[in-house]
Amino acid sequence: MTRRRVAFAGAVALLVTGLAVADLSLPPDMARWDGRSAEVLDSDGRLLRAFPTAEGAWRLATDQGRVDPLYRAMLLSVEDRRHDWHPGVDPLAILRAGAQAADHGRVISGASTLSMQAARLLSPQPRTIGAKLTEAARALQLRRRLGADGVLSLYMSLAPFGGPLEGVRAASLAWFGREPAQLTPAQAALLVALPQSPERLRPDRFPDAARVARAKVLDRAVTAGLIAADVAAAARDEPLPSRMLPLPALAPHLAERLAAGEGPGAVIRTAVRADLQRALEGVGRAERARMEAGGDLAVLVLANADRRVLAHLGSGDWPARQLDLTRAVRSPGSALKPFIYALAFDDLSLHPGTLIDDAPQRFGDWLPRNFDDGFHGVVTAREALQRSLNIPAVRVLERVGPARMTALMTISGAELSLPPAAEPGLPLALGGVGIRLTDLAMLYAALGDDGIAKPLRYRIDCHEAAPKGRLVGAAAARAVLAVLRDSPLPDGLAGGQGIAGRRRVAFKTGTSFGFRDAWTVGVSADYTVAVWVGRADGAPRPGSAGRLAAAPLMFRVFDLLPPDQPRPPAPEPDHALLRTSPPPGLARLDGGGPVAQRSERLRILFPPDGAEVEALAEGVSLSAAGGRPPYRWVADNVPLPEDSRFWRPAGPGFSRLTVMDSTGQRASAAIRVQVPAAP
């Protein structure tokens, strides 16, 4: 007896060991699960856009927390009542099926569990006895590995629902236009019935068969006590869906770009708000429909606090224009002028009340003119920016330095495009450079965040990128926005209509040469909205100026946004820029000469301490402020010639620059120099 027991125990141990080895050496093939659709979600986890699998199926991952409890209960009552307690194979169902087959001489009911069906969905095989045994073994494996809930989620993700639809989420979205979290009894019953014969029961092709199958599930639900008889009767009369709806495709340009670098089954959580995105796309379609053939637009909506991209419109109509125009390089026209003034304000070489002559002036061989071809005499810097006058902007840029302005924008994360072999010049003030809408929006959002530059944040499932640095000081950023808040509104919005009556928006328009590009960017306390209007091919659109074509659209987009959050008034710093009148030394901008004899602390304006700069053809631009000019520069302990405006480094690497004024004050900056490779 003892020997028999030992032999039996050994046989059991050998069997268990053999099963464990087989389980490890022959795991379930999860390729169909791993190859599910990539999904791009909004900030609340709602589907913006999904992408078909390599086989062309819409296979969306589904877990029990995302389906209506009634659907789950109906599914178990019809397919596998003991799913929650058996190990993957239901012995009672096998005994029942065997007894019925013996009594009737044929198969009356099957014994397939949801776990066995999930195994078949992972590895479809012909319906044979051998395949059934394999499915049973795989079902045991799946239950041991995934548990009852995991297997049920697997089934809900892979079950067929007609055509290319796989999984209950894809089916609910396509047949009912909604996620399966909230279903009517009729909808839940149809989704339970469809996988039994997904093509024969398709409601758009075989409504009578679908209606009968749905009724059977409803009857089973009444018998199981899941719904009342009168609820089932009402559900039988509910209309069936007559067509398969397209799955959501919100923010399609952005979704496609984010998904391009991901593999199958990826789930990408963006910062986009689905409701705002849907409303923006409606506005974009309506606006594009009013344009001439070829006209298009692009819009970005940012949260100033952390640069989250709340809405993204790559074009007015995705099917017609799948090119993302937010990333197209275009001339900004006058849209960069606020940054010229911001840098001058930051230097304390200009005040909003400084007087500037708007009169004809030649800059080398270039004689710029205003947009209206006229000149306006003496104006303040505030008026010059609000009216977007060209001569004052060029004169201020001459003081700031185009190379310095370009370098600071690049350090802040903006990518500026110049003609081949060209150096930054004064035409930068009037749009003589290329920029993307994404970068322009990022720069304006920096003004709304007291001058701190941060990269745009498209995803919230990734760590937030560190700030790029400071574009300008807080006082300069606030001074520019204060000027732009008083800019005259576009026609039709005066008198407090629309958004202007509910929140203060600092905005600037821009129009490129030949009316090819119309821009408007607005900044409120919480949001930045950037708009581009033009043609994808860059052709002119006569009369389409930023004020006429882009500004009204920008204000309509602001109308879609929730109100800015109220904030307690912040104490204003005691800063010269925030005073009503300019200091005596900044009363007037004298052409060509120094603006004022400043007594502020000596400081290096460019390159800033800790910056990584690229040496241009003429070297690294040098700029200082404060102290008492003239300035003398020292690079790596080597004095530079007097009045040096550029320094030619010997090569790449770390360097130290020091500037001294006539009184002996010193200021230093440690930088890293990059030298571009020879073409």
C-alpha cells in the first residue's frame, strides 16, 4: 500500500511537472493581442484617433472598467455563467453537453467557455476535436496567467463584431457612436449577440437576423433577472443601427505624428481636450468653406502655465489637406515685432513711452516703408507697436541687434529659417525669416509666462521638458503684453463684443510679403491662441491681411475657451518699464546714437551666462548694457580690440567672456561654443 501511494504521488508530481514545463515551453501566442490598434487619447483618456492593425482591423484594447456592467452581466449569462470560478474549462458544462449529446444523438449545446473562446481568438484553427483540446489547454494557461478578469478583457478586445471591427469598444463606437461605458439594454444585447456570427448578424446588412439574435439575449437577461420584462419589451422595439460609423478622428494631424514613432498597441495620452478640439475643427471647417479654392488655415491653443497643447488644427479639412500646416515654415510678417520691443525694454534702452520718429530712413541700400505707405511723424514706442509701424521697429531692431535677437530665439527653442548662407539682418523686423506656427506660439506663450521659454507639451504621459531659459525679463514681458492689450480690435469686435468683452487679450497680427501669410497670436492670462491663414502652396491671397483674415478667427477660438481663472492682484515691482512716463534718458530714441547714458549695473546681454551658442560666419555676437561705455571685452583672458561687436572663437568648447566699462566694472559669462561643420 505504501509503495502504491508513493508511486501515485510520483506520477502526480511527474504530471504536474510535465504540465508546468509544457506551459513554460509552449506559452500562448499573444501576437494578435500585441498587434492591436495604436490609440491616441485626449487628456481625460477619451479616444481622439485610433489606427488600424497591420491586417486592417480596428482592434481596440478593452478592460472591464470601460464597459457597461449590464453588458458584462449579459455576456456571462449567455456565454459562460460560471466564468468567475472555473479554471478556464467548465467541467459542469462538459458533463451537460455530453449528456445532451448522448440523449439526442447529436450536439445540442457546446461547452466552450469565454477562456476557450479567447484562446481561439488568439490562434484561430479549424473546428476539430484536436483544436478543441488545444483550446482547452490554452484556456487553462490563459486563466493561470491572466486571471478571470484578464481573460474577459482579452475576449472583449478580440471578439469579432462584423467587418473590420474587433473588440467591444470598436464595435460600440462604430455601431452606436459611443464608448461602451454606458449602453442601453438593446445595445448591450446586440453586442453580446454579434460575435456568435458577426457577418450573418450585421445589423446594417441583415437587420431581421440581428433583431432575432438581440431578442434572444434580452430573453436570457430577463430569465437571469438582469432586466425586467417591460425593459426587455421596450428594448426589442429600439431601432437597430443602419450603418457602420467611422471611428473618431480628432486632431488627426497631431495624432498621426505622435503615433508615427510608436509600435502596435501603443496608447498615447495627449494634452488635447476632446470637446475643445471638436469645436475647433467645426470652426475650422466653416472658415475654410468661406475661403477661395486653395485657402487653408492652422490653429494652436496652448495653456500658458505649462505649454500644454489643448487643441491642434493642422488644416481646415483633414481629408482634403493631410499636411500639418502648424509645422510649415512661413514668413511671419510683423508678428515678431513684439519680441524686438521686448528685448529693447529688457535692456532698458527703450520705454513704452519713448518717442520715435516714424519718418523715411535708409538702412544701407534698404528703404523700408509702412504697410499703408505713409509716415506718421513722432510716435511713442507703445503706439508704434500697436499700429505695427515698420520704420520704428527696424530702428529698434538696429539697437537690439538682429544677430542677438535670432540667437536668443534659437536658445529659447524656436527654429528660425534664413536663406542659405544669409546672416540675420534688419529685414527680420518685417518678416525676413521663416518660422513655424508652433514656434511662434511657443514664443508668445513665453511672454504670457513672464518671459520664461518652455517647449510645447503635446503629451501628458511623458515627463515635462525643462524650461529652455529666459527669453526676456518679467518686466519686459509684462510691458509688451500691456501694450498689445490696448491694440485696436478688428472690425466687428469693437464695443466689447465677443471675447473682448469677457477677457483681456494681448494680440499681434502679421502679414507676409504679397499677402501670402496672415497671422494673429493672442495671449490672455491662461491661454495662447495662434492662427495662420494662407495657402499651402504659398501663393498670394491679395487683400488677406492678418487683421482681416486671422484676427477674427483667433477671437472666435478664444470664445471656445473657458474663462481665465481669477487671480489675486500681484504686487507690481518697482521697475522703470512699469512707470507711466519714461526716465529722462529714455524720452526719445535718437537715430544712430546712444539712447541714454545709463548708470545701471553692468551686465552681458549676449551671450547670456550658461548659453550654448553657435558661432556665425562673423563670430559670436557681443552685447552689453549698464555701466559706463565704452566697453572692453576679454575672451578666455585675451583682450579683444576696442569696440568689438563680435568674437571669433578658436574652436568649439567652453569659453569665458568678460566685459569691462570705463569705471572698471566687470561682468562675465561662461558659455559653450558650437562651430558649424563646413558645407
